[in-house]
Amino acid sequence: MLIPKNYANQMRTRILVKVVESFYKDRFETADEIPIEMRPKDYDSSRCCIYKDRAILKYRLMAAMGIAPHEEVSEVTTLREYGKEALKRQNHAKSCLSVIDIACSACVKSQYMVTDACRGCFARPCVMNCPKQAISFVNGKSHIDPDLCVSCGKCMEVCPYHAIVKLPVPCEEACPVGAIKKDEHGVEHIDEETCISCGKCLQSCPFGAIVERSQLVDVLNLIHNSDKKVVAMLAPAIVGQFPFELNQVVGALKKAGFADVVEVAAGADITSTNESAEFIERMEEGANFMTTSCCPAYFRAAQVHIPELKPFVSHTKTPMYYTAEMLKKEQPDCISVFVGPCLAKRTEAEYDPNVDYVLTFEEIGAMFVGAGIEIGDCEPMEFAKVSSAQARKYPLSGGVAAAVGNLVEGKVDFRPERIDGLSKENIKLLKRYATKGCENNMIEVMCCEGGCIAGPGCISLAKKATRQVEAYVDKGQNQKDMK
């Protein structure tokens, strides 16, 4: 799923920056002025009026402060009060995605429609290929009966003029597991029990109506008010997210107040070792195949939506898990903050006692801007532990399988396959593999197309980030070979 740059996503970043600025300015004393600053009286409204724009901005600012809009107790509670409440929090609230009901456009139900491009051709392939006889000719043009249509899309496929189009509901279309649906008023709601926290709905909503509860204020508060060291665990997908050398990004994190920065790729090396050993063991026991378990959105999808696949999912933990485990052994009193591209990591962290908080690259970028930190002016700093080139390729689609393959080469038959992005179609494919078997014996599954570098918390476009990661790995490998 390609997510181009758009105003809704840019606004999300601006809101995070405003929250950081307000924190540093006066600890949210004047936070109620933010919606007015962002939408002054002479500003052309994005919706029906400037006041609705401001109301929606308030809800989005609440989410950036770590408060879910759908759980709001009172509409008269001010942003200043919510900010003060966030600063008093002892533990961050449960991670969740939610819909701002007044921002939701209540899109019409997904359907196929005949456009004016229809020529009323003699061949009429749309009629001939419709399995439900839902298409008839009215006034010389095709007409689709919505009560008979089953949205199979065959009419659109066969129309020689491309006169039939699909009108999707973007968030529902993007969700691979059907966790977001309309209520009786047409407003979307997310089922927390079935949601896999992939963030695809958040990325795809053209109205910015879907928000994710942030932990940014919690981390800022701890950095400036806790006696404990706050340590950032930096995911390898960070490469290419900022137009600076990685060592300068590490320096910027130190300047932002993190006591230390560790590389999650070090945990990826442990994942590779453990997963390759598990793969060999399973193959020797006669298993048909094994899937990776690094992607938390996929892992939850397998647990909740593809239960027949659960026996084939690796038991090996993620790089975040092993990195946090090592960190807590070395610094048991520190506060660990995973910094990465993924929203689902927040859900994973709720079950990991060694991971205290999770921030995205977007949130870290907002922290730099809001705090006035220029990455290019920061002193470059090295990671304490050096990771392998294979580990640093984990954020790219195929990277996990390649690392495992490198370790099992010559020991067992290795036939990898990539599921590059979770979609409704790939969910069906995985179900088929679980019940009918698979020709390949190692299945790498990444929820985001292209890998972690396309996660909802990323800043850079996926293709650009991919090139940067590959260049970074090659550079490190060349330096190692020279030594």
C-alpha cells in the first residue's frame, strides 16, 4: 500500500511539534491557544467552519498528549487540563487507535460505479461477466444494482473503456483484518479486540480522523523530571529517516536528554541466531514450514485472525525484546524507550516488562523540532556495540529471512518466501498455507509493504529509505573488510 505525502499526515507531525513546544514553553499552561494559533480567524477552514477545525485539532492534540479522544469524559475539559493530567501520569495508558467521530466523513459504503466514460458498447462485457446479473442497460449505458452487486470487481476488470470504478472507504480498504467498521450513523469505529495496531487505517484516512495515543509527553516528562536514566533503543530502520549521518542522529538524541542510545540491531543478531536454530530444529522434526515472528502486527494477526497458522509461527522473540533484555541486565534501573517505525510495537511493549515506552521516528523528529535541536549541529556519537550487516538489513523486506538463511546455509534445506505486506489477499494466502501446506519452508511476513522502513511512524518515503539502508550496510561492510 503506497502512502504518498499528504496534508493529513503533515498535520499529524505539526501537532506533535506543537505539543513538544508547549511542553518546553510552559508545561501546557497556554495549550488552549494552540488550536487558535493553527486556525486563526482569517484562515480558510478545511471543513464547514473554523470552529469545527479547532474542535478537531483539540482532539488530535489530546491524542498527542496520550489521551484517547473516544474516551473523553467531558467536552469542557481544556487542553491545559489534559496536559497537566498527562504530566501527572505515573504509567502510560494502554496503546490504541481511535476515530475522532466529528472528523470522520462517514464515507459512503464501498461500491462500484459506472462513470460517464461508459460508451454503451455492443460487446457489453460488464453484463456478460457479472455473476449476479447486477448490471443492466438504462438509457444506453450500464447501470449497477447495488442490492444485487457483491463487489467482486469483474465488471471493472473487463470494461474496455475503464468506465467502471471502485469507490472505496479508504480506512476499511486498508485494514487487512476488517477491524474498522461503520456504526448506524456511518461513522467508523475500531474494534480493539480485533485490531492488530498496524496503523494502515491511520495512514490512509484522507480526513485525519484516526489518531494513535502517543507516549511522547510521558517520555519528555521522564527525561526532565526523573532521577532515572532514560535510554533510547534505536531501531535499524532509522537509517534514511533524517537527511544526516546516523551518528549525528544519535548525538541529537543525547542532546534531547537521553542518557544513552543503544542499537536494536544488536538484538536482531540474537533473533537471527535463535530463529535459525529453531528453524533447523523444526525442519528436522518434519515441519512443513515456519514463519518469522519479528513483526508484531503480523504476530497478533496470526494469533487473532489466523489461528490455524499459530503452530507454524516462530517462538523466537523480536530484536526489541532481546535489546531491552540486555539493556535491563546492564542498567536495571534505567527507563527503556524503543524508538522505531511501528505503532504495533506499543502493543508488544505492553507484554514486555523490559520495554517501558515506545516512540516513533515521527515523534522523535517532532521532539527535535519542538526542542530547537538541529541534527546537523550535533556532535556525532558512535554506538557502544557493533552489529552485523545482516542485522542492519532487518527493516527491509526479505532481511530477516536472509539473516536466517545465512546462518542455516549448508545445514538444512532452506526455501524462503516473502509476504511483503499484510493485505486481505495475503491473509487468505497464509490461511491456505496453514491448511494445505506450502512449497517453501521459511515464510517471512512483514505487515508493511517494503518492510519496517514503510511503517506508519516513518518520516522518509520507503523507496528512499531502502536505498539509504542498503548504502549504510554496504559502507559498514566495506569498512569492516578494510580492517
